[in-house]
Amino acid sequence: VITLAAVALAATTNAEFTFTNSTIQADSVILLTMQDANTTNNAQLACALVSINGSGGDCVISIVNPHSSGASSATASKIHFLVINNS
């Protein structure tokens, strides 16, 4: 589980970060799900895999607040991940 910092992510905004994990290989399949505990503004964050480092070891994850206006999330959300290696 990746626990994010409790920082506001405004509507229609995305943020990217590099996630380092020694089990990630260049041909890994990485499954991600967002556990957004924000209940005050009903912001529902989403996450996606952007890329895997060519030699493995890390990947880039993007988080987005898809609301068109208003709702923002300032909760320390969590990303659950599963790394599946083909080799």
C-alpha cells in the first residue's frame, strides 16, 4: 500500500510521482486501485500507471481529480498495488 501525503488536489488537476519497488521489472504488469478516504467534499480521486522505467525498479503513477469544479481532496489517500512479473 502506498500512502499519499494529505495535500489538496484541486478539480481537473493531476499529479505524477515515481514509485520505486525492487519487484518491478521492465515487463511487469502493475495493477492499481485508489482508496480515497475523503468524505467531506466527495472528491473521488483516480490513479493510473504512466510508465515503467526501461530497466525496471520503478514506475510513474498519475493521480487525477476528475471533477470539473469545486470538489478537492486533501485526505491522505492510499493506492493499493499488485506487481505481476512475466519472467
